[in-house]
Amino acid sequence: MKTRFAIMLLAIAALISAPTLFAQDHGELGVFGDMFRASASSTNLYGLGGRISLNVHPNVALEVDGAYDFAQSNTQNVTGINGNTTVFRSDLRATHGLLGPKFQLGTKSGVRAFLFAKGGFLRFGVTPGPVTFGAFPTRLENTDLNGVFYPGGGIEFFLGPIGIRTDAGDEIYFDRGAQNNLKITVGPTIRF
């Protein structure tokens, strides 16, 4: 009789505490596909990235994300003084690294709107060939590293701990003045 009573008490305790165990909202982990519009060259770059955010308050998270945009061929025509035109083809790539606060609304529902303001770097590269871990350190000779300010916003939809997130913003990099660039990301995310 005592064993049954103890099992029943444990079952009731588990049922009462289950919502609080699954309602943990310490942060998010996600991956995304991104589209970056490099306005200086009028080129759309597409890539993949990942992010992690840790909540420091129910409405504020500290977020870190990084992305790599795959090579996009870009053809440039250059006409010299003598009237001859030379065509150059480059394999433009971009690497993004960003960190900053995310201000979120709707933390108690399945839909969450947010704003963010991140800073970091944007590295452009025109190196030929695939980027692999073995070749990465030796492939930095044709790069352009710039500081970045990235304000934007978005929306997340959750069903339990699993959701989807989309955001957009102006990734401003600083190279002989501010260069405004549209960046859009979409991907799955997990709350933990």
C-alpha cells in the first residue's frame, strides 16, 4: 500500500512539474540560410550560418551568429584609356561574424517578435577553389576585412521548443564610408 501511494505521489509531482520543465527558456540554438546583397558590386550572395543566444532577461538575449556565403561569380568589364575592354571574373565570398543584444516581445506565446543591434566583422574574399579547413589559413591573401553594424528585426514561430525564425536588417560595413547591404536569414531554431 505504501509503495502504491509513493508511486502515485511521484506521478502527481511529475505531472505538476512537467510544464515547468518544458517551459525552460534560457536561450536558443539555430541554423539558417542567408541572402546578403553586396551593394558595392550589386551581387546577391547566398550561404549558411548558425547562431546561439542566451537570455539575460526574459525580454533580452545576447546573441552570437556567424555565416559563410558561398562563391558567387562576378564579372567586371574594364575599359582602358585606349578603348580596349578587359573582362575580369572573380569568385566573391563573404564571411560574417556578429554579436549583440536581441530585444524580444511575446516571450510567453508561440509567436515572438524581436529587434536586434549587432556588431562584428565582414570579410570579403576572392580566392579561387573550395574553402576547406586545410586550405583556410593559406587562402587569406586576397581578403578585405571590415567592421560591421547590423540593426534589424524579425519574427519567430514556436511549437513547443522547436520553431522557425526569419529576420532582416541592414548589415552596414565600413570601407571608405558606410556601405548599406540588405541581409535576410531564415531557418529552424530550438529553445532550451
